[in-house]
Amino acid sequence: MKEYITLLKEEKVLRQLSVIQLISYFGAWFSNVAIYTLLIQMNVAASVVAFVAMLNFLAGVIQAPFSGPVIDRVSPKKLMLTLIVVEILATVSLVFITQLSDLVFLYVLIFFKMAAASFYFTTEMSLLPKILHGDKLRRSNELHSIIWSLSYTLGMAVSGFVVYWFGIKTAFLFDSFMFIVAFVLLYGTEIRIEILHIEENIFAMIQETFVYLKGNPKALHLMVLHSFVGLTAFDALVALMVDEYYASIIATSLALGLLHSARAIGLVIGPIFIGKWINNKRLIYIFIAQGLAVWLWAFVMHNFYLSLAASVVVGFFTTTLWSYSYTLLQKNIEKKYYGRIVAYNDMLFLSSAAFTSYMIGFFATHSFSLEAITVIMGSGFFIGAIYYKYVIQSQNIKEIS
């Protein structure tokens, strides 16, 4: 933890971006519990819950091919400010969702809200390697991952309590206020980087990126490798668990909040304990440990309190797996392609998360138990371990430090 604090003290821009990141990412996911609570109150089918979870990731997939070229040509600050405005408008509009007939409007708002959030994330991740290098970049990615993971789960956790105490609409309005705060802070942040002069149009840049990936297969392998982390898209699974197992013993919004809080604890403490230990050779053990943790969760899922404990274990390995695989990609690509490669990397990751959410709904509506679905998700990480072993043996992957 001291290393992260030292890094923040030394790097003013990173410190400012981290505060803004915490607020904006927190806001990106804060509305989710309110949305899932609303869906459960509407008594929608499991497939609808899964579709909403999938939309959170699918939005980023669709815009990713175009976001990369835009990021490489436009001032990151102006772009991020614009994206926050989109999130503000989409979030405040959620207060008008009140009944089943509003579902299509809900889908549209979620799509734009999460597309903007994904675009913002990709912009910031392509900015970091332009202002930091070497071990500082690795640490900043770990810190970024901790903040993202904390915002992702803790945002939904706090939202659970807000929804329980103050109601769904209040949660949406509070979320909108968080984005306004993020906008004000970012507006006052000075970001100085070189904007590359690129003459090619967007479509030419997309074609050039594919040529680059074809000539640098290790970059594509690392992108696929990172996408395995998308198997931790547990939103729909957690909502279905609460509805099936815990609704009779605790309020829906509180159960959602507590489960996400437990995973947030694991996400934060994980890199603190294993951040110094991890390297290229040891990453395979993180894949295996993540798979075993998800299997443990499946085994104790029927018991709410044991499920809380297992959620901590599940989160413990996720942040390190996410941040280290991301940094490997940044380390092994050329600066010119940062924005585009990061965008395509996020597209694969979000595709994996969207597919995971879809399959949760598909299995749930085809008589698979939630325990069986969780075991299947955990098994994917063992496949990831095998794939990583192939990549590390067949490709010249640089060490991060």
C-alpha cells in the first residue's frame, strides 16, 4: 500500500485522475442495484435480467472499433468531459422508468450510459502509458484496477443501502450528482501530452491496426488472454442468487449490496498481498486460483453467509489477474497504437463479459442450477491457464519490470 501512496504523491496528474476515476467509475455502476431491484420488483424473467447485464458490456463492444482511432487523434481531457456529460444525461433519465412498458427505454439508456463509461475507461487506459513507464506504469495499472474494481462492486454495494433506505429514484439522482462532481474535478485538471498528428481517416486507421495485429501475434494473444477476466461478470448471477436463495431472509437491495461489498474487499486486498509476488511465470497460478475460488463459491452458494465469505475469496485474485494481463499488453505494443489496441482489447474483454452474462441467462432458463452455472464459469479460468502456458512458451513476451 505504501508504494501506491508514494506513486500518488509523486505523480500529480495520476493522483487527480485517480480521484476522478473513483467518482466516475463509482457512478457508472451505482445505478445497477437500483436497476436490478426495479427489475426484480417488476417480476421480469431471468432472461431479461441477463440481457440487462449483457447490455452493460455490449455497449462498449459496439463502439470499440471506432473509439480507438478517435482516442489517438483527440485531446483526452475534452473527450472524457464529453463522455461524462453523456453519462449525466443517461443517468438522470432513469428516473422515468417505472413499469414494464418502459423496458425498451431502459435498454436504450443503459446502452448509452455504459457505452460512454467504456469509452471513458479506454481513453484513460490509453493515456496512462503516455505519462508513466516501467514499474510506475505497472503500479498505476494495479491502482487503476483496484479503483475500477472497488468502484464496480462498492458502487453497487452502497447503492444497495441507498435503494433500501431512500428508494430507487433517489439512487438515480444521487448517481447523477456524482457524475457532475467528476465533471467539475476533471475540468480543473491539467493534462499535457503530445497529440500525434495522424493523417489517415478512421477507417484507414482501423485497417492499419489489423495489419499491425497480423504482424504482431503476441499482441492478439495477450488481448485474448485478458478477455478471460470477463468471466468474472457476475452481475446477473448475483441478482438471480438473491432472487432464488436469499430474498426470503433479507431485502433484495441489501443482499445485492452486501454480496458486492464482500467481493469489493477481496478486490482491494488482493494486489496488496500478491502484487509484489506476481510475474510472468507466476501468472498461471492466479488463473488456477481464480477458477478454484469460483468453484468454492458454487459449493457454498446456498448459504448466504458462506456466500459472502466466498465472494471475498473470488475477488482476491481478480484485480491482480486483470491488472497484470493489461500491463503485459501495454508493455508489448508500440506507442502509436495505444489507443486502438487498448480499444480492441476492451472490446474483447467486454465481449467476454457480455457473452458470460448472456449464457448465465440462457443456462438459467434451461434448467441449469445456479451452482452448475458457477462451476462452468470457474472452469473457464483453467482453460485460461492452459492458454497462457501456450502463449508464454510460444511468444516473446517482455517482463513488465
